[in-house]
Amino acid sequence: MGGWFILLAVWSCEEPASRHNHDEKTKQARAALNKSAAMPAQVTQPAKTPQKAVEQTKVNRQAQHILLIGDSMAGAAGLEYGFRKYAAYNGHRLTVVSQASSHTAGWSTSKQLKTAIAIHKPTYVIVVLGANELFVQDIPQRKEYIKDIIKQAGDTPVIWAGPPNWRKDTGINEAILAVVGKDRFFPSENVKITRQSDGIHPNLRGSVAWSDALSKWIMTESKHKIRLENPAIARRKSSKKIFKK
């Protein structure tokens, strides 16, 4: 009997201490939970794209005054026919200054681009030169001419449409690319162009194909992106919407 009394006494002595410890742990857990709830949640912010990169991806949708200059490939016997449709549809003004059989040397020494910009005051320049230099050997000197022509443009955005080769060149395309950079140089030699009977200049269908490829590149990949939506595709989409209504 005395043994049972001792065991009960021991248990009754230890119980309050155990409950006290349990209560203390509960209070600490609740305090930690309340503290966690009171703290503002940490939200992981998405990585920011550099502002310069964002700006380069934007398309300038304002109306432009485009100056298309160069040799015969820039004029009526080349790019002009197809590209004029793009300019008109997208609300741009187009001025064409082309000189048959001309080359970078002549445009550089005579400062023709600088003069044309002063007269016409364009907001955008497309240079089409190199077709008459597919077989030149003085490539280092041609690079100097190209640098000078780009310099003549001053602050006016300029891109260069390379010659639509009908034969492999001796380095003029690489020279233009090296000077102006891939975001301002369109390799026209890669476009499949149907040609006139001379086998050199594009026919009307070839002019359209060239304009399609160049305009898409300007709007999506070039350094100076402007609105150049394909008029034929846009009209087809518009016709389908009307038909559905």
C-alpha cells in the first residue's frame, strides 16, 4: 500500500512540470507562426530585360519619308516596283534616287547621299549598291567607300540592301556586311528572284519577291524597325473578315 502511495506521489509531482513544458512549446510555436504571418511575403521579381534590348525590338509605326538610293537595282528596273506598294500601304512617303551603272566609289567621292538627304530630308534611308561591283578586286578600298557613304547619312537611320547576285561575287557582300553590321545589312543574294531577259535585273514578280523579303527583315530583324506590313497578306486577311461577317 505504501508502495502505491509513493508511485502516485511521484507521478503527481511530475505532471505539472510536463504540462508546463508543453504549454511553453505551444506558446513558442504560436509566437513563431504569428511572426511569420506578420512579415511581408517575399515576391521574386522577374529578371528585367535591358532597356536597350527592349528598344531595339520595338517597331516604329510612325509614317516615314523613305529615301531609296543606289544603282539601277534601286530604281524601276529593280526594287522600286515592289517596294513602292509597301510604302503606300503602310503610309510612308517614298523618294527614289537611282543612277544606272553607279557604284560605291562614285557615291562616296561625289557625296551624292549627303546631297540627296539635304534636298529630300528623309527620315529613313535604304541604300542599294554593289551590283556593279560583284567582280572588283580592291575590296579594302571598297570598305572605305562604304564607310564614307554610311557617314554621309549622319543621324538618319540607314540600312543597306546588298546586291541580288546573279553570279558569285569576289567579296563586295562581305565588305558591306563587315562595315555596316548584320543588323543593318540585308543579304539580297539569298532571295530567289526571277529576272528580266538580261538575266540580271529582277522582273516585276522578282521585284515583289525581293520587296517581300527585305520588308519582312526590316520590320522583324533590322536595327531600325519600321512598319512594313505585307499589303497582299493584309488585304487577304481583311477580305476573310468581311466574308465571315
